[in-house]
Amino acid sequence: MKSTRMIALISVATLALVGLTFTSADATTCAVSKNQDGTIKGVLCANGQPNEKAKSYLRAATPATMKLTSKPTVTQIKKAMCTDSTTSKATDSMLGNAVTFQAAQFKWTKSTVNQADALLVNSSYCK
């Protein structure tokens, strides 16, 4: 009976340790893959940091949005998104990728992120 409990405890501890090892490894790896619709997966790394491997793609697809800085106004975000939509033909999903990257890179406030999200959800960035 004691040996069965001991084996069970060792098994659980081993699985937990293996799980922690994989989680730690995932947090340091950042892969980028392109979707068929022109968006990309992997804008953020598993640890929540912006994925530097995605930056060149985002700059090409959404140059105006990628020029936003640490404290953009809603008007600046709206103008950048509209410019990218009309000039670069960026879709809402592409704009979302760029906003996600910039928000993480510059640690935008929750209010700024919410306002940018509202522009995307309503497709109101060119209105």
C-alpha cells in the first residue's frame, strides 16, 4: 500500500516537473508563421513580449501603425490604421496584429488598447 502511494506521488511529481520544463522552454521560443489571409501567428512570444521576428513583416504590412510610439492618441491610432487600410490594403486582422505588437512593445495603457480594439471591432478607423 505504501509503495503504491509512493509510486503515485513520484509519478505526479515527475509529470509536474516535466510540465514545468516544457512551459519554461515555450516561454523562450518565438515562432512566426504566416496565415493564408496575410496575417501572422506569433506576434507575441509565449511570455507576452513582442516577437522581434514579426517586426519586419508588420512594418511592411502596416507601416503607419508600426510608427506609433509609446503614448499615441486615439486620433493618431485611427489615422495610422486608416492609412494602412487604404494605402497598404491592410485588413482588420493585419491591423490587429500591428496594434497587438505595438501595445506590447510600448506597454500601452489598457484604455489605449481598448480604444484601438473598438476602432477595429467597429471598423471605424476611416470614419
